[in-house]
Amino acid sequence: MGGDRGMQVTVPAAKEALREHPDLKLILVGPLEELRAELRRSGLREDDRLALHHASQVVGMDEPPAQALRSKKDSSMRVAINLVKSGTAQACVSAGNTGALMATARFVLKTLPGIDRPAIITAWPTMHGHVHVLDLGANVDSSPEQLLQFGIMGSLLVGAIEHNPAPKVCLLNIGVEDIKGNETVKRASELFRQSGLNYGGYVEGDEVFAGNADVVVCDGFVGNVAMKACEGLARMIAQMMRESFTRNLLSRVAGLIAMPVMRSFRRRVDPRRYNGASLVGLNGIVIKSHGGADAYGFQNSIRVAVAAIRNEVPQIIGSRLSSMQVRGASV
Amino acid sequence: MGGDRGMQVTVPAAKEALREHPDLKLILVGPLEELRAELRRSGLREDDRLALHHASQVVGMDEPPAQALRSKKDSSMRVAINLVKSGTAQACVSAGNTGALMATARFVLKTLPGIDRPAIITAWPTMHGHVHVLDLGANVDSSPEQLLQFGIMGSLLVGAIEHNPAPKVCLLNIGVEDIKGNETVKRASELFRQSGLNYGGYVEGDEVFAGNADVVVCDGFVGNVAMKACEGLARMIAQMMRESFTRNLLSRVAGLIAMPVMRSFRRRVDPRRYNGASLVGLNGIVIKSHGGADAYGFQNSIRVAVAAIRNEVPQIIGSRLSSMQVRGASV
């Protein structure tokens, strides 16, 4: 029930998701009275596919994770993750505070054997489809061994979801030659080479969008900065384009005529279609929606959760981790 | 004479630059015979504003910097930087191998007192103008003290060029709250607070484009990845837009009608207008053009050099460094 816009986003998204996935069952977690009021506004009612579950607290978007973990034991976030832990729910989808969600999920669900810390992974659009990138901000100062764990988790996740037996995994670097990069990335590259992964070497920032890799691995600081810089650039381009097409009468007319084409273009790069990051490496499925997502974007996060459930992502990652060189990867 | 396209780019750019700046004098450095042939093709001749200087070697775009430094003592890059060292030229502009340019410039020109290593700084477009970002790849694993040096150099450079007495300097981070980020950035933030700079705190990747900072400071690994990711995204958007407007007859007609608007929009975000990064922190002016720049882009790098000369950037940075807390910043 979190996120910047709360249940005015999540309830309409739930309505659409129930329509989209006929076998989906949803539990909405939050303050019951408010949830019931929002259901009424959206023309929804509780039934065997839509249940409500009370939670009296809400974690603030800027609340420190440790404080949320300690003092918000009845937050919608905590209660929802508890439902995954108990097996009542198969996945948790939240638009709330990322740090608190990560800390709570890790505390309640625990990481898979051989994994030190979960990572945040999501799909980015490319020229030819999409690429999964991790870590996007769960970990800073990652060691080479942690980068290898990210690579293994990313490879297994993409393998499970896309039925791709050997996804091409690349390391993000500032040059493709062996001598480039920082010490951590250079040592990680050695580990990747020995890992049994389908390792494609280094990629630079611009090549991420070229579509030559299935998984791109980086430290969470780097990944988060790159992701947000791209978000900021995309927003600026959209804003400047709007300004260009509304400058005067002539440009407005041109804008009207170009609109259908612009719409079809926008659909291809619409960030809402890529909303929904997986917290991978946990004993359970937790999906993070962008805090500012609208109902259409949040619905996509539910879609990501459905795909993870259908393809048994945590089970597959858990069972295959033991057969890979993850021993060498644990620190 | 380097770069991916060599003198077919640099000579036409030189021609335009001479026309643009009536008081500019240029020395083209490279193999004399080839240079003369290219001048003829471009309808240029040697005179008191355009001189040629022979250099027998070329540094390869993928050549390791140490090797270039050791074995290419008569490369166009090395000779051009020597001309700056001797005072024959006031600035060197190169589209060549970044690592080799950095290593050679540092070896020949030396860093300013109190500066450990030069940094790469350039302007990015924002909603309201532009922002200078550094480091963009000269340094990896930067210490908090080095980040402070970047901040000081960035502040002095922007101050000199834009006659802004107190540019707002921000640190790139993955959250704006004090608890966010890695240890290096947190410690750097403390140093910035005590530095006497106009420190604006943390900015996230997307806020770089919002235009609220004059200078954004980050480690070179992070900055390079973010810059290239943005380049890759911009290229993908441009490509997808071209595809959208050429899909069928109707979209082609819409494209024709929208073209003048699209052109004016493109001018605002044209990366060529932002081509030309300064290697700041040296005893001299060295400007790095994108290796793939065309003549229009390379001409902008010359423009950046002209602005640095006119505003006496190295002299101002050198003389003001001593009056700032750079003692605490040297490691």
C-alpha cells in the first residue's frame, strides 16, 4: 500500500491485474477501513480472488530501513512479506521504501544458501528487446565475489523466466579492453571466466542498450546511478519534445499529425512497461515497483510477480545454486 | 589527428573554427604529407593563422597508455602536448585515445600543486541549461580526498568560464538522505561540507538533468558508466524514432510535417554541441573530443579550448587552489 500515491494506484492496478490473469488471486494489505473505501470507489468487492488483510502501520518513503524493521512490525510491507514467509502468498509486490523493503525481506525471508545479500534486478529496453541489469541499488561497495553471485542469480533468473539455457552475462566496465576498469571489476572478470556462466566479457554503458547481452552485472551504486541518469535523461527528452510541439500554432499542428507515430514510439520505450524489479536471492518472491508508478506501471509489477511465480524463480535459483561454483563465490 | 576518423574530421573542423574565431591560430600536428593533401582537399592553405607541425607516429585508439607513453615519442598526441608545454600552443585538442591522452598530458604537463590526478569534466544539457560533471573516466576507485579535489577543480573551472563566483557543487549519490551511499561518498560529503565550496549536498542520477546543480562530482567509473549509458539510451531513442517515422507511407508523411519541429528539438539535445571534455588539473589546457565526433562536434571541442584560453582556466585554478582548503584535500 506504499509508494508515493498509495492505494489510489495499487487498487486500480489490482482490478486490471485480476482481469488480465484469470487464475490470479490477490491479497491487499493495509488499513482495512481505507482499503474497503478504496475498493468501493473502484467498483471492486472482496471475493475468493480478492482478499483484504489488515496492517495498522505504514513505512514512510524516507524512513531509515533499520527503524522500519525495528518499530513497524505491523506495517503493510512487513505483513505482506510475512504472508510470503508463511506460504499464504506466493509473492509480495510493493511500491514502498526500497531500503526498508530490502531489509525487511532479507530479515523475514532470508537469503538463499551461498548468497550473501539479495540484489535488485530489472529489465531495460534495448534495440532488439531487453536486457536484465543488476544490482540496481541494494548493495554498494560490492566485492568481486558478490558481483559473481549477482551474475549467477541474474543468469538463473533470466534462464527460468525466458527459458534460455545459457543467458549471456556481461560485466559493466568503462572500457572493453582487459586493462580497463577498477580492481574489483578486473578480479570479478577472472571469477566470471572460471564460473561456468556464459560470460561475454565487459560491456560499456552505451552497449547495455545495444542488446548484445542478456544480463549485465554491476555494483549497486553504479547500477543505480546509471538507471536514474537514464530516467532523468528520458524525462528531459520527453519534456523538451513536448515543449517543441507546443511552441506555436504550426508546431501544434505538426504535433497533432505526428501524434499517432509518437504514440507508437512511446509505447516501445514507455518506462511503465519495464516497471517491476525483482529482489533476487531471497527465499521468496518480492517485487519492487517504482514509488512514483501509476496504475498501469504497478500492474506491470504484478505481471513480473506472476511470471516469477509461474516460472518458480526462487526454487530454480535455489536448486541450481548448489550445482554451480557458488562455493567459490561465497565470501 | 587521432580519433576514429582522423583528419577528415579535424581539418574541416579547423576550417570552420578559423572562420568562427577571427583571432584564433591553429597548429595541425601529424604526418606532414597527409596533412598537406587534406588541406588541399579542404581548400585550405598554410598561413599565419594555420601552421602544420610534423609528427611521424599515431597512437592507436586501443593502445595501452603506458605503451603509447614509452614507444610513441613522436606521436601527434605527444608532439601537440609538447607544444603546449613549450608555450608554442595555448591548448591541445585531441580526438584520440583517452587513456593515452591523459597519461601523456599528465607526464608532460604535470598536475597543478595540490592535485593528485587530473579529471575529465564536460557539460551535459539540463532542463534549464547545462551542468558540468566530473570525473568521467580518468580515475577509478577515487578517495574522498580526490572527490573533494574534483569538486574544487570543477567549481573553479565553472567559476572561470561562466563568471559564476560560487557555483553550486553536488555529490552524485544513490539517495539524498544522509544514510544513503557508499562509505567513500559519505566521507567525501563531510569534506565538502568543511571545504568552503558552495556545497549543495547529494543529487541522484536523475536529478543531474534537472538543472539544480552547476557541478556534479563522482568517481570516474561511475561518471563514465552514467555518461555512456545516457549516450546509449539517446542513440536508441533516436533510432527508434527514425524507425517509427519511416514505418509506412502515413508515418513518412507525418515525419515530413514534423521534421522542422524535430530539428529544433534535436538541436537542443545534440550531443555534438556538448562535445569537448577538459582534462582539468593540469599545467595547461588539454581538450578531449569524442573519438567518433564529426567535424561539427570537433569544432565544438575547439570552442571549449578557446573558452578555456580566454578565461585563463589553468591559471585561475592554479592561483586559487592555494587559497582553498586544498591542503586537507591532498592525499
